[in-house]
Amino acid sequence: MKTMTILCVLVLCGLAQVSAAIFQVPSQYATITLAYGSANTGDTILVGPGGFPDQITFAKRLVVIGAGYDQTSINAVWLFNTGSSRTVLEGLRIQYPSNSSAVCRLIGTIDSIVFRRSWIVNTELTHPAWCVQRTAGVGGGRLYFDGCAIEFGWNTGGNNSYGLGLNGESVYMRNCLLFSKRGGALFDRAIDGFWAGLEIDNCIFMGCRQVAAGNGTQTALRHCAVYDTASSGAFTWNLPIGATIDYCASEGTVPPGATNHITIGAGVNPFVNYNRANNYQHGVSDLHPAPGSLLIDAGHPGAIDILDGTRMDIGLYGGFAHFMDGGIPNYPYVESLTIPPMITSGQDLQINAVGRIGRGY
């Protein structure tokens, strides 16, 4: 929390009322379930640090914000039913330890579900598993992923594992990490199914046997890196015919139709710290481009990194919105305003606002 002081030179004539309410867990409500029950469409639920085993079936539009994926862990399956369109999840780690085909399930007619700065992991060991999947209902709608990590491939029972399982959805993804924990064993796929549109910018795919498997239209990858592929078996991009792959980088196989592609040489590690033997390790691996990396300033010549004004890098830490380590959320809001009941004409009006200012996007 931060205290903000606002100095005004105009007389305050009135305050606009804000209809959306903020529900805090666990300080006001012991569980997310209780907060969800009290919230109305358009409200915000703020979840503090800790683990929360609340299984929620979203049937209304809400904003749910954690303290960051390193601090707020949802140990349950979350379902998105009709009525939950435009729900936003931010700063959360969402996982379920076992016996779940998918951690985040799409079961209703929905559109524009937003996952922002969150970590979604399926640790199912014995069955095929997805992180986000359409499991029921009519497919379609849009999904947005911004600064997220999608972790799959824990399976030890000889089954495939997937990041996204789509059924007619359109997906826009930027500055995300999609990786298999087992590093390419079996047919670990980052994206599976049928999609109506797939736009991916400044993402990294790690340890996947396939980037995408299925059928889809309007498929485009830009400024992405594919690395540490297929520790067992042959890696294939498996993108639909006519897909756009522009200013991307990968080891080995260049995807058909790719333009301005960068081939990462054998034995070359383009990242500050990545150990192939251990696959991606949260808190240890560092996927910033290493000094001299081919990924630095390798984006489209007209693509400028707005954070430092240089030419855009390929990968998580390039583009218009870099990956935020820890998933620190950015959702400024005001909890309370302290306003003097009376001032003399000509005096400045001092308003003290207590609230939160997050890290910029």
C-alpha cells in the first residue's frame, strides 16, 4: 500500500460514485468462495499472499487480483461458465496437484477471459492434462494471455501433456512463457485443438515437442523464441499451412514459410541462465538475452522497445510489455479518501488517498 497526496486548486464540487466494490481476502472474507458469493458483476476481489483451495465456477464478470504468482497460490480448479465473459485474473498461481484434466476449464459461452501476470500449471502425473482447456459447452470466444507462464508436462504415466486445449477459441498472447517440465518427452504441445485465430508476440516456448497441433486460421508468431526442443523424439512446429512466422528464432528446423528467421546454433545458449538438463527452473533460470545473444535487437527494424527505446528484442523481455518476474500485479485503486470538511475560499484543497499503485505494464 502507498499513500498518495493530491493537491487541488479547484473547489471540490462533488465526488463521482464508483459502482464497483472491492472485496479483500482474507482480511474481510476468509475465503475466495465467500468473497465471490458477495460480489456482483464488475466487482474486484483482492487476494492476499497464501494458499487458497477454493474451487470457483465463475458465472459473473469479476476482476480477481493476487499479490503475485510467487505469493498467491490457488490450489483448485477454476471453471468459467456463461456470464463470466470479460473476467480478469491477475497476479495468481493457479494449480491443481492431481486428477484434473485441466486447471482452468471453459465450460460455458464466454468471451474475452483475460489471464495477466499469472502462472498456470497442471501437475497431473498419470493422465493427459491441460493447463487451460475447453471441457464443455460451445467453443469460441477470445482468450487473452499477458505476461503469463504456462507450465505442463509433469506426466510420468506415458501420456501427452498440453498448455492450451482449444475448440474454436481465438487467442492473443504476448510476453508469455510456455514450457514442458519434462523437456519434450512424448508429444508435449504448447497449443492443441482448433482455433479461430492465434496471435503470439514476444513469447518463449521451452521443451515442447510441438508448438501447436491441430487446425486453425489466422495463425501468427512474431518475435518469439523456441528453444530446448525434443530431448526425446523429433521436434515439429506443426503450424497450419499459411501461418505467419516473422522475426522468430529457433534451434534446428526453420518453420515453413518463416521470414527473417534466426537459427540458434548448436551449443549456443542465447539466455543469461538456462540449464538444458534441468529444463526450466522457476527462480533459477533467467531468460533475459545473454550479452551478445542473437535475440538482442533482432525484432522488426520498426519495432521499438518502449521501455528503453532500442530495437525490439526477441523473447519475453522484448516488445511493448516485458514479462514481469514474480507476476507483480499492476492495478491501481483507491481504498479511502480523506477530504477536509471545509476550506476557506482561495485555499488549496488537499485530498489524501490511501490505495495501491502497482508496477507499470
